[in-house]
Amino acid sequence: MGEFEVHRVRFFGLVPAGVRCLACQPRGARLALARTDGAVEVYNFAANYFQEKVIPGNEARSVEALCWAAGDRLFGAGLGGEIAEYDLSRLCVAHSVDGGGGPIWSMAANSSGTQLAIGCEDGSVKLFQVVPGGIQFERNLDRRKGRILCLSWHPSDTHIAAGSIDVLRVFNVSSGQTVQRIMVNYHVHKVKRECIVWSIAFLSSGTVVTSDSFGRVQFWDWERGTLEESHTVSTSAVLSLSVSEEEDSIIVGTSTGATYQFQLLPVKAGSLEKRWVRTKPFQYHTHDVRAVAHSSTALISGGLDAQLVIRPLMEKMQKKGYDAALRKFTFPHRRLVSCARKARLLLFQFSQHLELWRLGSTDETGKDGEVLPLCRMPEHLVQLKSKGPEHIYCSCVSPCGSWVAYSTASRFHLYRVEYKGDGVSVKKVPKVPKLLLPAYQLQFASDSGSLFIASARGSVHVLQLLEPGGCKHLHMFRPPSGCPEAVYLLAVSADGHWLAAVGGDWAIHIYNLKCFKHHCTVPMYNCAVTALAIHPITNNLVIAYSDQQLFEFSIPEKQYTAWSRMVQNSGLHKAWLERDSPITHITFNPKNPSHILLHDIYMFCVLDKSLPLPDNSALLMNQSTLKQLPETARQRQLHAFKICKKFQPLLFADLLDENCLVMVERPIMDFKTQLPLPIQQKKFGT
Amino acid sequence: MVAPAAAALRVVRCGGSSLHGARAVFSADSYLLCASGDFVKMYSVATEETLRVMGGHADLVTGIQLNPHNHMQLYSSSLDGTIKLWDFMDGIPIKTFTVGSKLLALYALGSSEDSVFVIIPKSGERDTFQLVSVKLTKAAGQDLEAKELSVVLDGVDASPKYIAFGREGEYVASVKEVNLQVYFFKQKQLNRFSVSAVKTKSGNNQFTCIACHPTEDCIATGHADGKIRIWRNFYHKKEYTYSTLHWHHDTVMDLAFSVEGTSLLSGGVESVLVLWHNQSDCQKDFLPRLGSPIEYISLASDGTLCCTLHTDNRITIINSNLRFAKSIQGLIKSADVRTGLVVDPRTKALVLNGEPGHLQFYCLQSDQQLFSLDIVQRQYIHQAGLNQADLVKVAFSAQGKWLATVEEREEVTDPELQLKLWFYDEETQSFKLNTRINMPHEDQITDMCFRDMDELEDDSLILVTTGRDCVFKVWVMVEDTDPEAQQSVSWSCDFVGSYHNYQATNCCFSEDGSLLAVSFEETVTVWDSVTWDLKCTFCHPPGKIRNICFGRLTCSKYLIGASDDGFLCCWNLLSCALEWSAHLNVLVLQPDPLSEHIAAVSWLSKESSLFVFKPNEPRPIYIQRNLCREKIQLAAFVPRDEPETIGSEKYLWLRRSQLFFLTDTQELMTLSTKSLQERLTPTSKQLAVEESIPMTPFSLLLGKHRRQQSQEDIDLGKLFVRNKREQDSPAVKELLHTPAHVLPSASFLCPIFINSLLISKQNKSAEEVADEVEMESEKTEDDSDEERDVTEMEQEDTSPLELLGETTCKLSKSQEKELRKIRKMDYSWISAF
């Protein structure tokens, strides 16, 4: 008999959307990513590439290009023909302007961030002025036939290179005239085939780099209009290209899923002659690599297989640490699953609908590791479809299972779910109070008596839920010092006494629910909070940060606990700190108050506070070796981290009761089968 | 001259083994120089001929390099610890530098004035090697000491492929296991890089070879998993970078950059030469089907030719446009010689396993492959770990008219066996498949022989095979009754014999073909070959019989058997009793087909010894202990074209046949009565620089013209002719062609020269002998091919003249006699120094 009975859930059919485009903030520490469903995400380099902000997509708004301008303003443009500016503190579109040239395929900001150039379906390149509070149309450049698929500004902002079909053109920004036109077509046996310039980059030396649909990366001298170098990297198209800020390295992504690095290397030691050389090939993706980005320390690529891969450049690393780890993100860094513990229900959040499932059950017991036969199969109870083009921001199910809430950008819905025998009836709660929308996180109290709604400007609303199916706005919490950013994580104590909320500025505020006032603020830590939870017995707040640090903060005493101080003094294990994915959920075992249950995508960990911390010489993942040891030796080898990697990728783990766990997995192969077939490639030996 | 030379028999290596210890070198005037065993061989690229064999090293030659400051000179290094500088056009060692320790590889650089680089073992440590530069002193004298060593790199690997020098000698790169180290001479900076050591599913990462770009800072390395990495920016310890090229599915054996560095050549086990353009993964060309794994690749300095050395000792020369040009092949090394050494009665060529599935016919005289016969006739896949059919047994009938081959594919569950019989087609001059028998035995075939009866070729021809399935089978020819069959005869089984269900291991016919001896484990059975009755049995328990053979000529009443418990037994067939036995662990038992002698090779305490005996006396005629250090696996007597004149009584057994043997490293050796100097004196071939003028119509015309002229001269007077011919005699040629600085003083040469002009009396008797020989065969000429061609042309010319009168014809005969006389001239003077 094992320690827990585990529900291994594999019926969460999440298919993450493919990555469409990437944009690195110039000289900054953020990466913006747009997915094919129109969602925009922001990753923070300083916080271990934590997915800091998510703006859910919208069916009516696709994003074809993203760019940062004027410091930290993020603009997106898409086939809808509109240029939108995103409000990164409220996580929604601030305002949008029609481009006026049909669908927009490309957009680029100049080096100072004052102008935006867009490439349109009708072959025009338009310039927009970035002004406070919006953008303003400035002028049209010379228009020719053929859609403009890619654009690049010369670093001196005097010229723009634009790639189209069969041709690339260079415009003079001040005159607006085409100053060079280079044909990039490809002849095979006198048959001319269409050659699409997928991506372009203008280097300060005057070299234009293009990547095209024949798998070539070509270097052109724009003034003479001559080809300098041509590298065939692939038999299929090269879709994306990105240049480092020093202009000595290029990353390209191909439609076979391979990415290649080009480096500008001296031909001989000490000589001035330099040449672009294809150096490292990487094959992390299975599908088209539609977007690549080159940060100062890493090569970043995103593919239609929904993966974001961050491959650090080892030569730019000072030391081997968690910065140097290869990171692959497929799933969001927040939870899409909520669990009704008492009712044994799971609520799955998809982009436009919710699914409510009842877990299966068994009445048999077995040995450790044994698969038990089910006497009742898991049951799909309800599917809730959200209306309109907007995608769902967040959702939650109450512990008793009778309340379900979700929010989109403009609407908030609360449902009352009633179970009559086998039937389920869902009733919308009428007269939901008007709130400041959207809601970024929802959390029910453990007695299902109230709902906490995380909202913009650091505020948290408290709704009282009334039987049978009503609600009332009780209170709105707001940090005393004020906060411009939205709250993205909530935690409530089991006794209903405390509420912890984390905003976009990473400050953790604790509110007293009994007397509706601000209790205290956890001391600031310069990293993003990835998960937090309040212990049901001791009311200690456990916080996981994106640099993999763990803190325990005693709410009644308003200070870090002794254990937390001990952890900080002795330091966590090296292998723990070098993990590449953040902790996404924390829960507790009421049977063993010293246990903290944590998980990320790749592992599930039971942290036993009563055991000593491992030092760096010890093995962190020691469960399999412990099993082989005799009892006495095992006692000596035990340490606080008990890690299980059996369930991968793990989207959600929670404790249903004292000895029952639920694990929600999404095997990569399951969702790969839902993607379109990759390009067929002959593989040797098959 | 004869007496001192006969003092001892010498063991001479004449082919095989893994010949090539280093990359080949193209000289500036299109000769190819190869390290080959203890020698350096010089081949003509145009004619594929071996022009010169330069010997002098006492152990394996491990590296050859042209002298960068004089392209007519060659450095060679050897395991015997010396570096020799050769004038390879004349084949003369100019200087010998003694370094002391074993030299494992040699590199010569244009930028280093008077030093070369060698790999030597690190003193005091096993299996660690270092790259050192050796200062070659410019002192006078032939034998010099080179003790001025300075260590360049430590911890290098022993193979010459693991070190390469970069552009203009700026840096040296060395690989070992998963580490690459680059040392910059000017900056005195050493950079180390490594690839991950973990063996992934795609194979291991270990380095296998390295090459440096001739003009750029770029290193190409080959890996055991078939990848090629191109390293750049390696003067930065951290910001180095590499790209990967991957086509080979198995180890990359060697790499070479083209002269300009625009393309890269790679080769490996796949036997495909790959040409990578611009170091790009997408642009590559292939030269497939090179026959066997590529071991070394080297390029001519002008880039017009490339040459690959293969693991089976073949040399392939390839044009710059990646077209196969020529192939130089001596004895092809096969994975395992399972056929034994067989002599083809027709060509007197040695026949054994060649490239996989092929039978090679190796000409001993010219050290060339005559041809390769595809027996298995299936595509061979160059990949480790595949069980593919290979040739295991071969036998010729007495006249070489029939050839029997056995091929098998080893598989535990069901072995595949095939017996094929080939008929020699006079028209096409090649063997033609006559009969194919699938599964002739249930299990492996252990031995096979034809009944050797010279006079009654066709009707009485019998083939006997013995198998592990405890039977021997007799195969005979039958008339083919099928009217549609293209051939008149085919083979079928006639008799199956067995003995107490023992495995049959060997079989052998007596000389007259009346008796067949078959050994069944411990017992030798003798069968009547007409009635197939068991006549008698012999055994010498507890040893199992390893070899059997019948005595020949006067000793035909004896049967010799060797057992694996170390006994050699001789049974008398008339008395059916043991005549004598000797305690000797015989590995190889080989009767001479032309005499009574039997050679036995034993293996005792890590050395092979040779015993030659006649079956009628238990005392060996000749014993040579410590024949060689390797285990001798196979031996064969090859009949000589003409009996050799042998002075000593002891070596009479070598008069009519020559004994060749093959060691387990597949080195072909023979015994020679000639002394070292004699063998090394230039033969007519070595002077072939002039004679190997390509056969052009003009040269034929010229030759014809000269002949006619000489014939006219004969008419004028014999003496005059002689004088003219004498000028062509080897002694005179020697005098004229030897470089002046190595000639002895004129006073010493003068009498020899005068002597060579005189007509000695001895010549008369020699002429008589030659006359007899001439009656026997027409093929005694061993001049170069070109010359033979010329004479043939000449003979064709004279044939219409025969109608006119006998005189011209006779004159040409007498001329030939003279030629022969000249050949027998004593030019041993050269051995005096």
C-alpha cells in the first residue's frame, strides 16, 4: 500500500496554440510572444523566463507581428488590419488603429522606437508615429504590387528593407522612394518558381539578410544589389530570422523544426576579413519554427508545436547555473485546472469553454505502484461555452462543487451547479454585481461561502455567495500604498481568516477577512511569485518564487518562520535551483502538517520540513536509490525533498483528502497527434 | 658468390598485411609514395606499376612526408626509431637520423626550417604519447644522431590521423577520445575543447580523425558516430564554435581538405568518398562503391588527384572531378582467409579470399591482382554486425579447368550453404558458373578436394566434400539430358560416405587418384576411389586429426597426418602400420606437388617453426626455428617457372617450388636463398624510368625500327652486334644510371666495365642451358610488360617473313639466346658495397 491513492487524469484535452511571433524588448529584459489564437504573453528574463503576463486571445484578432516601441510599449498587428497597443498592467488591448492597407503581415519599429513601419497585403509600407497615448499615421512609402511579408529598419533609421514575393526592396525613409530592388528568385531547369522572402534583417554594415522559401539564407549588398553569400540550410523554407544586437550572430528557423545559428567569424586569427558561418544546428521543434528571437545571452525559438525554446549561449554565460539551462515551455505557467475537493470534481479551462468532470472511483486497494481497476469511470458532466470571440481569462470551481465562475475580457459569469442523481443542471446566477473587468484570478473560500476576484489596480473583490443561487458584493480590498498592476495570484486560508494576493509588482499583500482590512505585506523579494498557499493549521504562507526559492511566512506573527530562515541560511540544493520550470501549485497534507506538496511541469515533490535539507553533495532525486537501501541506511539518507517524476508533463496536482491525490497530465504525444502532420523527412535507417 | 649467400634462408615479406601505416604522398611529378610494411613503395600514377621499393627500415614505416624544402626528397619514420631521408627518384637513402624511441607518426612543415615533428611514446608511462619536434642536424655523414627533442604537445594519441597542422604551421591540433587541443606556436597558447562524453543513442562522440584548413582558421574533425564537426574561432577558449556535417552512418575514418580549402573529403566504413562543398550540409557529392572501407585520404599538392588507401590494402586514385581513375592493388586483405592458399594451375597465381564474396587471383611475380572473381554475386553491405555470405572453400582441378567454391552465411538457426562449380571458358578467358548446389551438406563444409589426375581430365574428375554433418560426399559430372540446358555437363552427388557418425574434417586424394583419405575426428579412413570401399583406418588417439596428406612420387605409399594433440604421424599404406611419429604441434601441413618434400609449420611458445621432411625418413631435411613471430596460418608451394640453381644440399627442396605462407595478420612471406643485398639490387624494373615509356604507336615504330636495325647489324658481323648489345647490359646500365656521388672510384669500376665487354667462356655453357630451357617454355621472359609487348609485335611482324625464308627467323632465335645470356651476366659487383 503506497502513501497515496492517485487519480491519474489524462482526459484534459488541452492543445496549446502555436507560437506565431516573438519580440525581444530592445536592451530590455522581456520577451513578448504571440500565439496563433491571438494570445499575447510576456516572459521576464530576469525572473528566470517566467511567464509574467498573459493577455488571452480573441477570435476576431490575430497577431502577425509584435514589436516594442518607445521603451516598454508593446504593439501588435495582424490580419485584421489593425494595429493594437497592449496595456500590460491591465492585460488587455488599450486601443487599436486601422492600418488602412488591408491585412498587415509585418511590423517593425525603428531603433529609437519613435516610428512604426507596417507591411500590408496591398504592397504598401506605411509609417506611423508613436505618440503618447497612441499612434498616428505619418506617410506611405512607394507602393508596388505584392504583399510585404517582412520588414526591417536600418539601425540608422534611414532605410527600410522589405521582403515580398520573389523580390526584396529597400526604401529611403526620408524620400519614400524605392532605392533598390533585388530579385531573389530561384531557377530550376528554366522553370521559375515563386520564391517567398519570409524574413529579412538589415545590418548596420549595409548587408541585407534574407531567408526564403527555398531554404536559403542570403546576404546581399543593398547598394550594389549583389549577392554576397548564400547558405542553403534546409530543403524546406526558412521561415524566421533574428539578428543579435551586436550583429555577430543570427538565428534562423526552418519549417522542418530545425534552427540554425550563423556567426560572423574572422577567417584567420587577427585578420579583419570576416565571414558568416553556419555553426550550430538545433532540432527542438517538430513543426514550423515561425518565430525566432536573439537575446544577448540566448537563442529563442517558437514553433507551431506550441513550444518556446530558450537555448542559452554557453559562451556568454559567466558560470553554469540556472541561467545556463535549456528551457522548453509548452504549457502556461499558471493553472488551468481547478479542483472541487469535497465533490471530487475537476474544472478544465480551455480557450473558449470549460469542462467539468467527475473523477472515477475504485473500491479496491493494491500494492505500491499498482494500477487499480475503476468501478466508476470518470464522467464528463458539463461543458460551458463562453459566448463571443473573447477567450477565457480565468475560471474556478468551489470546493463543494456547486459554484463555477469564469471571466472573459468583458464579462464575468457565475453559475450554480446542481446535482440530481445522475443529472446535472447549471443555472446562471443572476444579477452579478458590476465589477472592474476582467478578472485575473478567481478563488472560492474553503467553505464555498464566498468568492474572491482578483482585479486590476491591485484590488480584490469579495462576493458573498447566497443559497440558492445568489450573490452579494461584500468588500473590495486594495493595497494601502496603491498598485497599478493587476493581481494575478490569490490564496485563502482554510479557516477563512486570511487572504493573500500577489500583484504584477510581485508584492504580496495579506488581508484579514474577518475585519476586512489590510493585515500586512510580505517583505519584497526581487523575483516573481509563481505559487503561494496558506497552511490550513498553522496559517503559514508558503511562497515559491521563479528563481526556485521557497519562503514560509507566518501570517499571525507577520514574519518569516524559523524554518524559512534556516532554509535561507543553508541554501537550497543546487539541483533544485537549476530546475528550469517554475512551481505552479502548492498544497498541504492535513494529516502531516510538516508536509508541503509542490509541483511543476516535470515533477511532484513532497517537502518534509521535519527532515534535514540535503547538501549539494547529496543526491536530490534519491527516491529510487532509497528503495534499494535497508531500513537503517535509509534513515540516514533521508532528506526533506521527496521528488516523484512519474507524471509528466504535470499540469495540476492536488490533495483530495488525507490519502488521495489527483494528478492531471497531458502527455506530449497526445497533443502532438492533434497538430497537423509535420513535414515528411527521410530519416536514415527507417 | 653462391656459397656465402646460401648460408641462411631469409624470410622475406612479399605482400599482404595491413600495409599502410600512413597517408600516401604524391610527389611533384605524379608518383605516389606509400608506406608499406617495412618499405616505402613508389608507384607510377600513370601505369599503376610499382617502380621502386625502398627498404632500409628495420620495422614498420609509420610516416612519410616530402621534404618541404626539396620536393625530390622524402622523409620516412619507422618504429625502429629512425628517420630516413631518401632520394626517391633513385631510391637511395641520403641520411639516417636515429631518434631512439619508437616513432609513431611523422609531420614535416614548410615553416619549420630544419626540424620535423614525430609522435613518440612518453618515457616511463604506458600508452601515453607526445608530439615532439626533432631537430635534424645538418652535419655531414650518413648516419646521424637526432637527440634534440622538444615536446610540443602531451597526451596525444598514437595514430597519425589524430594530429594535424594548421595553415602555414601556425598551430597544431590534436584529438584524443573526446578532447581536442589546439596549440598556437607563436602565442604559445594551448586551448582545450571537448565534446560531451556521454554515449547517446546516435553513437559515441569520440574523435577519429582531424584535418586543418589550408588557408583559414578552421579545423574539421571526424567522429565515431559518423559526424564531421567544423570548428572555428578556436583561439577563444569560450567563444569557439562548431557546425556539424552528417552523412556517414559509421565512423569517419579520414578527412582531407582540398588544396584551396573550398571542399572537404571524407571517407569511412561505407566505402564511399564524400565531397562536401563549402562545408555545407546540403551540397555534397559522392563517389560510391570503392570496394572496401577507406582508411586514409591524401591529395596531390596541385589538387588534380586524390588517393584513398583502403583497409584491404587497395590504393584508389581519384580524379579531381571525383571520378575513379585507377586502382593499385596487391594482395587484398580480406576479413578472414578461410579458403586457404590455393595455387591456380593455369596462371600459377595465388588464389584466396579477396574483397567480400570475391576470389582474388594474386600474381606473385608482379605483386598485382590478376583479377577478382565474384563468387557470391550479391551486394555487399558495408556495415558492422551484418551476417553476409562469404566464400569459405575453394578447390581447383589439376589443370585448372574446374573450380569449386563453397560459400556460407553463418547464422545460428539455419546456415546458408552453396556449392558452386565453375568451368573455365577458353573463349572469354574466365570462369563460368556451371552448377550451383544449394545446401550440399546439412552443416558447414570442412574440406573439399578434386581428384588430381592429369591425363584423364574430364571423365574421371571427382570432387569430394566433407562436412560437419558427419558425411563426405562425392560429386561427379553427368551429361545434361535437358535439351534446353546451355551446357552439356552438370554436377551431381554420386556417393555419400560416413564413418561411425563422426564429423568428417579433411579429405585428400593420393597422387594417382586411386585412394581417398578422409579423416573423421580421431580416425583417418582410406577409401577406394573406384568402388568406394573402406580399405583401412588409421588413428593416433586421443588426438583429433588436423591435417592429412599423401606422400608424392617415391613416397606415395605414405600417408601423413597431424593431430591436434601435437603428433605428426606417418602411416605406411602397404603395411597399414605406423611408420614413424614425431611430437610436433603442426598447424600447417603442405606437400610440394613437384617433389616428395612436405613442409610442416608448427607453433610453439609464441614462434612459428618450419620443418621440411620426406615421408620416407623421420628426420627432417631442414629446420628453421623462429620463422616469424606471428602465427602462420596457411602455406602453399608455388611451382617455379624454372628450377632455381641452388648451391647448398640443404635447400634442394626449394629448387622446383617456392614456399609461401600467410600469417594471421595476413602477411604473405616467402623463403629466399638470396641475400639481402641481392634482393635489393635494382632489377630491370627499377630502371624502368626509361623503359616504361608509354606504349604509343611511335614507340612501337621506334622499337621495330631498332630491331630491324640490329638485325641488319647481325648480318654485318657478330662481334659488332655483341658490342652493341653489351651496351644494354645491366652492368653498363648500372654504371651509367647510378648517381655519380654514390659510385665507387673509377679504378674499381674499370675492370668490371672491361670485363663486361669481354666474351667469357662460361657464357657458352650458359647458352646451352638456355637452349634447353627455351624448348620447355616460351614464357621465361620476365622483362617488363612493355618489352614483352614489343617482342610480340616483332614476332607478328616476322611471321610473314617466314614465308620468304627461314633465315630471318633463325636469326631472331639466336638473338633471343643472346638476350638470355646477357640476363645471366654476373652483375654482382654492386653487392660488394
